[in-house]
Amino acid sequence: MGANFLGGRLAGRISRGLGCSLEFPPPPLLLLTSAFPSSFSGWHPPPQGGFKFNTDPVVPSDGSSFNIGAVIRDAKGQVVLVVSKCLRGHFSVEVCEALALREGLCLAKQHCLSVGWAEVDTANVAAGVNSSKPCKSVACFVFDDISSLCKDVGVFSCMAISRVGNGLAHNLTSLAISSLRDHLWQGYCPSFLCAGC
């Protein structure tokens, strides 16, 4: 049985207590694009029954930490999970983007969600995840984790999108900066974060 969202409930087999298990059909080939169409201006929902998540980091000027935002939404655009988090470390923007994607995938896995689509706003990260060439950057361990997590949660498409299309994830990073705390909402997103997204 495929995991999907119907009537506000997660359908599929989820075992609680000792852990969880997911069943979903094997995904098609991993398709990642490294650019977004020039006509693309906003977030678009996944097909009916699917989930999509968006991630984004922000690196404050002091550079000692970075903030991430991740949101998982269904085909109706309804928020399933959102997280706003501050992580310690000094990394390049590209590595922070990859770590934000990794955190979003971990969130989906922790909540036993089969998420078919992922979106980031950095073409290099989408291309890095899709690359079959050996990794030669400091972020290799992150991309290895991302590849494994994509298989775990059923992601078969990761695309680079516009900053406008990634607005809610970006708003979540701003919350982490201003509040200096981690936040997690399930099935709900505060209206001040979702406005215009």
C-alpha cells in the first residue's frame, strides 16, 4: 500500500511503538534538475496523493552557525510538518544548503513520511545530489547521506527552484534567527510564516 495523504490522515502502513515501517512502490529513476524554468514564480503542489518538501538555510553574518527551514506539504498545499532550526558550524553556503536538505530528509524519515519531491534553491546542490561522478568536495559525506535518505523516504525528484517558490522554507530560517530556538509544527503552520507562500 502506498503512503499518501487522504482526508487529513496518513494512509499506509505505519507501525508505532518500536519504530515505523513504510511501504511504497519503488521510485522511478532519480530525476534531478539543476535549473528552474524562467517562468516559474511560486510553489507548485505535488500530484494528488504526494508530498513535497522544501528546505533553505540562512548563514548569519557572524558565521558561527546557520539556520535551516524545512516544510513538507501535501497535494492541496496543506502543511504536514515544518521545522525551523539553528545548527552550529561554519560552512560554505553550498554545504549549508546540502545540510538543510539532509535535515529535511531526516525530518521526513523520523515522521515516517514517503516524500516523492524535494526542492532547494541552489542549482549546485541539486546537481551534486544527482551526480554519478565521485565527489571531491568537503561535502561528500553530506551528499552520501542525502543519497541514502532519498532512498529511505522515497524521494525520486529533487529540483532547484526560485527563491520565491521556496518562500515558506526561507521564512522558517528567519524565525530560527529571530527566536534563537528550534521549532517544529505538525499539521499546522503559523499564519505569520505562511503569508504569501
